[in-house]
Amino acid sequence: MKLNLIYGRSGTGKSEYIYKDITKNIGNKKIFLIVPEQCNLSAEKKLFEISRKK
């Protein structure tokens, strides 16, 4: 298992990159999405929306 760190300034597309990468690899391996507790629902919702578009 490897750990990827994605960092950058606000508005550079970090979250979009992560969600697209997750949906691309969702069936290939285990994926752990670690988010702050207050962002849990919005992260799940965004991942669901992006995976439905694919």
C-alpha cells in the first residue's frame, strides 16, 4: 500500500483530481478516503456524483 500526498493552494483542483482518481481505480484496489468529520457527508456525496458521471 502506498500513500499519496496531494497538496497545493486553494482552487488548484486537488479535490477534483482525487475524486477522479478514486473513481478511475474504484474496482482495482482498496481505497481509503480520509476527511475531517465535518466534511464526511459532502465528500461521500461528491464521490457519488463524480462516479455516476463516469
